Amino acid sequence: MIYVKCALAGLLAVLAAAMLLAIVVVVGISIASSSLQSSQAGSVGWDPISLARPFTWLVVLGIFLVGFFWEFRRVRSK
């Protein structure tokens, strides 16, 4: 049961990081878009295929492991 709780904590950490990243990206694109519209005509784009790179999966795995071991350490100390 401890491992299930820890895995859920890791997944929650990944979801929280993904939501935070989405908020940062939206704010960043809107700021970049407003500054570009005043100086140039054009659009700001983002390629979701860029998430298929191995580095992205290593970051996701790292976030999961941090959440997993954080919860595992906390549960084992009780």
C-alpha cells in the first residue's frame, strides 16, 4: 500500500508540474505575442511535437521520482 500511495504522489507531482508549465507557457506566449504585435505583424506558434524529445521524458521521470521518494520518505518515517 505504501508503494501505491507513493506512486500516486509521484503522478500528482507530474500533473501539478504540467499544469504549472501550461500556465507559464500561456502567459509567456501572450506576453511575447503582445510585444511582437506592436513591432511586427505575425503570430507566435508552439509545436507540441517538441514534447516527444527524450529530454522531456527524462524531466517527467525526474519529477515523478521526486514526488515518489518524497512521499515514500514521509510515509516510512511514521
